Amino acid sequence: MAATGSEKQGGDGVKSFYVSTPIYYVNDAPHLGHAYTTVAGDVLTRWHRQRGEKVWYLTGTDEHGQKIMRTAEANNVTPQAWCDKLVEEAWKPLWEHLNIANDDFIRTTEKRHTDRVQEFVQDLYDKGEIYKGGYEGPYCVGCEEYKLPGDLVEDEDGVKLCPIHKKPVEILKEENYFFKLSEYGPKLLEFYAANPGFIQPESARNEVVNFVKQGLQDLSISRSTFDWGVPVPWDDKHVIYVWVDALLNYATAVGYGANQEKFNGTFPANVHLVGKDILRFHAVIWPAMLMAQGLPLPGRVAANGWLMVGGEKMSKSNLTGIKPQDLTSHFGVDAYRWYFLRAIAFGSDGSFSWEDFTARYTSELANDYGNLASRLAAMVGKYYGGALPGATAAGEAEQAVQQGLAKAVATADLKIGEELDFQGGILAIFDFVKQVNGYITEQEPWKVAKDESPEGKARLATILYTASEALRGVAVLLNAVMPETSQRLWESLGAEESLGALSDQRVQDAGTWGLLQPGATVTKGAVLFPRLEEKPA
């Protein structure tokens, strides 16, 4: 049985929490679907960093294959020139724009990758895992995949179409090299049974298990009708199948065959984030390749659903691709990062609409969260000259807020950090925000401020300190999701001067009460979530 997760460790004895996105095809600029997965990975890895863990977050681009070659030809440039242009002018700038804190960006045309891919495939060939044969069947260039006849759909004229791209498949016949994937069906089923959490969500796991139970075919691992790819080392008339090339990025990017200490301290991935349309590659082919090479298997393959527009998967080929910048220019980057993980249960399909984004932004971000921060800073400024007051003995209302924060921390840490239930974790945090709003409404500090007695003054101080300390916890909890806004709130509360950098605060300790120091300078800065202008035309 192959090892999984974090059994192997690096030189310091601690394995990094390793998360990967798919490496994305560079046939066009990124759209919301690509950004959705990448933001999810960023939130997950930021969360684990906030726990104080070693983390490695990998993303990148898939630059070989027939689809890239044809796109480059259509634009009258070489495939390499096309890839260089898209990566430098579209992909990397977007991740920077969305505040993605990836540790590496792998390109499959890089020598650090291509050399190791050849070595990996050569090893399999030398072990007798690869043989020469021929194949004829329907092929989708968009998926870069041979399709089974049962996978195809028909249009009204009876033409066979790829079910994902809704385009006619091509019938290809060529000489190929094959990996003995069929021999790994029983081993994979044994592994799935022993590791029920390996594929998520449950519906995805059931799909893969049923697929493998039907029997696997050997996998064509080379192409001989075009040359844009990594050459097969023992036969330069062939290039390595783009998916074999692509999957190996998860190993080559962390030192496979080049830096054993880094490899031991990082590989395998704890979580591979993938779209559900590429689930089989990651949950069947990838673990079989690793088994054949005697390498440990990933901890988890988590498939997110599709973003839908008008009932269709969002994609350039369906003309529904929307640029993330179209939304960030209106709502802001932090709100963008928050919205898709808040509005869509990770693992399920979800529909985007401008109206839904606007409604949630106004209700939850501007009114519930942003207005709470603004009101609190204004009251501390008005009644205490901006110096945070200290709290006296807490009553039942204050104890309820303390308990609410502790519950939010525990729930969010479980949901986001362990279960990849980003929506559930964010909802737990915002339920607490609502609780704090309710506390302010019930305690009416603006009325208490009129009581000049020692008891009245003590009560006002307690209310404002309680609300401030609650928001201190919220800033820590939302730092992974909305880092820029959380930093502004952190500074507004005067937490930086007494508690240090927000990034150094441990999420598991965010519920510890009484960390804000009385006397800290509370400032009313710019509104966290300003009122939205009219939707641009």
C-alpha cells in the first residue's frame, strides 16, 4: 500500500502543508473559473500559515499539447512565444492583482520540469510499465483526452460532441506508447477503501470508484502526430502526452530528481485542488503513476464545481468567460475573494450574478461588517478621544460575546482548515459579526454615554472594549479571506502597536479574550466597504 499525506519529512523533521491548483492551459487569458480555484487555494494556505505551519502553495501553467500549438498557429506565433506572452501579460499579473501568495509558479516549458519528466517516464519504461502499441478513437483537443464512446453526447444532427466543450471530437489513429494503467485498478480501489477522504466531495469519490470498478484501459502516454511537447527520451518521434507531462509538475516543482531534501520536506501534496472535469486525471492516473514509481500518494484530491452563467460552464469556448478585473474594479479585490467562497459551497456548481454579488456586498460586508467597524471607532473617538478604554467585570451579555468568538474560531478553523468548507467557515465568522451587532444594538452605548455616574462610565467602557476585542478576533479570522481589509481593521483597532503584525497572530488563539491593551489608539480610517456606485455598462 502506498503512503499518503505527510509521512515523509524534510531535513528539519517537519513537512510543509502542500497545496496545489491545477496548472492552467494558456490558450487564453484567465477567467473567473480559474480565479475561483486559485483564490480557494490561497485562502486555505493563508489559513494554515496563520496557524503557524510551514506551507507550500503551488500554481502554474500547462504549456504543451495540441490545443496550445493550434492556438499559437492561429495567432501566427510560435507556441513558446504565445505561452511567454500569456503568462507574463495575463496569468501572473492576475494572481498578483488578486493578492495570491503562491510560493512557486511552475511552467511546463521550464527545463527544471522537462528534464525531470523525461527521467520519470524513462524510469517507468525501464521498469516495463510502458509498451508500444497503436490507438484509434475519439479525441477532444480541448480536454487533450481520448474519450470513451459512452462519454460523448450528440447534437441535433447526430454529431458526436465532447460533453464539456460541446464541440465535435476528432477521430485519431496513431502509434503510441502506453502505460499499463489497467493493472492498477485493484490497487486503486484498495487505496480508495483505505483512504475514504482521498477524493472529495463524496459525489466525486463515488464517480471515480464506479469508473475504476468498470475496468481501466491502458493509458496512451505519447503522441506522434505533432511535436509541441516533451520528447519521449528513447524515441524522439514521439512527445509525452500532455497530461502525463502536466501531472508531474506537482513533483518537479518541489525538487523531484533535483533536490531530495526539498522533495522529502514537501511532497506529496496534502491537497490537490482541481476542477471536477479533470478529476479522473488526478484521482486515477496520477496515483497510479506514483504507485508505479513507488512514490507516496497525495493526502486529498478536492474537486470544486463549475461556475455557471446561463446554465453553461464558464469558459472561453462557451463565450461566458468573465474577467475577474471586471468585478474587482467595481467591488474591490477583498470583496471578490470573499464573495465566491461565501456564495458557493466548495465542491458544488454555483451560478454567478451581478445582482447577487451586489446584494451580499451591501448586506453583509458594508452594513454588517464595515458599518460595525466604523461605528465602533467613531464611538471610541467621541467618548475616549481615540484611546481604547479598559473593561470592568463582564456580565452575561459580555460572556455571550466571548463564547461567540470562541465558537466562531473553533468552527471556522475546522471548516476552512480541515474540511475545505470555505462557505461554512465564512458563515460562522459572519454569524459572530451579526452577534456583535446585536450586542451593540441591545446595549445602546450612545444612551449609556449620557450616564455620568461611575457605574455608567464603567459600563460604557466595558461595552466598547468588548466590541473592539470581538473585532480583533474577526480581523484574525478574516485575514486569510480578505487580507487588505483585515490589515486596515487591525491597524484601526490599535492592535499593531501592542500585539504586533496581524500575520503573526495564530488563528487558533484568536478566541483568547482580553488581548487588546487598554490605551491603544483606535482610529476611524477609510470605510472598509464603501457604497457601491452604479453597475458599469
